[in-house]
Amino acid sequence: MADVPREDLGGKTLLQAAAIPHMDTVARKGELGLVTIPADGPVAGSDVTQLAILGYDPRKVYQGPAPFEAAGLGVMVGEHDVVFRCSMVTLGANATHSRGGQQPEIKKLGPHVVMEDATAGGIETEEARELIDAVNEQLGSETIQFYPGAGHRHLMVWVGGKARATCVNPHEIVGRPIGEYLPTGDGSDILRKLMEASLIILRDHPVNDQRRDAGLKPAHCLWLWGQGRAPRLPSLTDRHQITGTIISTSDLHRGIALCAGLEAIDPASLTESDGTDFLSRGEKALDELTKKDLVYVHAEVPPQTVQGTDSKARLKVLEEFDQKIVGPVLDGLPKLGAHRLLLVCDYAATAGISSGAGHQAVYTLYGGGTQKEKASKRGFREADAEATQSGVREATKLIARLLPPG
């Protein structure tokens, strides 16, 4: 949600321009401020944010997204196995290597190749499954297995594999030559061979032929990254003596919650077509709270909206989130008794809100009941959160304040 001011919004951020009365109510009545998401490296993803919110220090328990995604997909991973995320990507020829304006056929991976699209043009799950099955049929073995996920994101398990290779998120190198971003370090020779083998298998696959004929981007190869071994998280539910569940369509976020001891709602029960129909999540949250102590609701802006430049499309998502999730939850919570609500937007690195210790996110903690407004003019906005006098808190401490002893 947090973002920089936009010209097409009159110099306002998305949160400043959006009509989000329910989030504003929580911000006025609750505690508003910033929390630091502890993280190593320049970018903390939403998975790192979730770990911190649930009370785990990502610097101690996080290796990469792939192991948690495996947990969300129900993929069994042994203690000594390494899981990699396999992103289906579209590649292009480096302009300096093109001849006569024609793109040469890509036969090998190297500096002559450019990362054109890190999602293979937003490939659909059904098409992607055919491709990943074809790769597994030809490259799968006793030590290497490929597993289908959703859209462009899939998994590879390397039995007894090496986890210390340096691999790069393909989203970070779109438009750049891939030569210096290919895997390096321990075990990278095997990873590169697998990636190049997938290039040969996928290049002439009928699914890609159909995508080209339809004017869609082909999935040229599998890009391996985000690796790690099976996570071992201390149970959140045991530590706080609670029951809980997560509501999310993301394999990654469900995986983190499952590793923390929460249960997970079947994503098929969330009636969602284009990624912006949030109504079922608010209803499901209230239903689960009749049976559980804690419900974690995860929602995200659809990838096609994130990658686009249409601010109005983003505003629509924010306003629907406020109307269809926050509103119904606020209305329904008092009927369930005493309650607390924590609202956190994803890390605000794009808004320039960061420090050496990690990224900072806007949060508000609301005690419910008949709590009076603390500041009548403020709302759930970046500037309002920065202006509060509460200081910057550490995200890993929020769960203890949401779930006080007893």
C-alpha cells in the first residue's frame, strides 16, 4: 500500500488519495506508527514481513521463500534437502547481439540474453503445469524433482543438495543481461545445467508454440532462486497457548503460517476470480473467529496491477480492501466479544521509509470496544504514521501486544 507521491494523483500517495474510511477509523482510534521489519540485504519481501509480524526474527529463521512455499503446497522436504523456487521467465536477445533487427534464437544462457519478463507474461497455472510436468519428465531423478505451483511460480527439490549458491530474484533484473546474475558459488554448475536443459525442453514445447501464435510471451526457461532447507519454527500457537488460522490464496503465506502452527483455509473456498474480490475473506475471518483465537488475513494487490502504471487500478484495490475486508471485520468483531485488531501494510521501501536495521511499515493496533478517537484528523497514511510520537517499534514485538498474557 505504501508508496511515493504520484503525479497522476495530484502529488498524493495511494493511501492519501484512496477512500479508506474503515482503515482511517482504526488509525484514529488505535495506536498508529511505524514498525521495523528486521532483514538482511536491501529488499525485504512480504514473506519476511509476515515472519516478523508473527514474532520471528527473519534474520535467524529465513533462508528464502521456496521452503515455505513447499510447506504451503504440501511438498515433503527432508532435513538435508534444498528447495528452489522455479520461476518461468521470458528471455530476449541483448540488443548488442541482434543482427539486422532480428532476434536470434536463444540456445544458451549468458550475457547475450536479457531478462524480458519474470512471470512469462503472467502465464496461467494450467499451461504452466504442462510445462513443469514436461521438465520433470525429462530432468526428474532420484535427486531432482520438480513440483507445480501457481502461475509462473514452481518448485524444485534437490535431495541432499547444496544451499549456498548465490541466486538472484528474476524480478530484480528485468531488462538487464542475465550473464552476471546466473547462479554462482557452491553447486551453481548443476543449477546452470538444469536451467539450460529447461531452456531446450521448453523452447519448442506446444504450449509455447500456442502462446506465440496467440501473441503471448513464451516461458523460455526455469529460473532457479530463493532456495533454502526445510524451516524449523518454534510453534506460535504453543508459545501463546492459542488456536489460529490463516486466510490467504498465496502458497507462500499459507506455508509460513503452517510452519508457525496455524491452520490454513482451503484457498478454493475463497471465491476469487480476478484477485480483487475480497468479500469472502472478511466473511471467512469472522466465521473462523467463532472457532479460533487468532485469524491472520493476507491480501495482496494483483500482480498485473502492481506491474502496471494505472494508479486508478491500484486505488480500486485499496478501496475494495477497506470496504470488503476491514469494514465487515470491524462491524462483526463486537458481536464476538473483546477483541484486538492489528493492521499492517507491506514494507514501505518504495516510499523511502527505511533504515539500516531493515524496512519500516505502517501499522495500527486497535483495542476495539468503545475506544475514543485519539486524533480526529489522522488516517492510515504514511505521513501520519511518521508524525506520531510513539517512535519506531520492532515488528517482531507486535504479536505479544496483540496477544497479551491471558
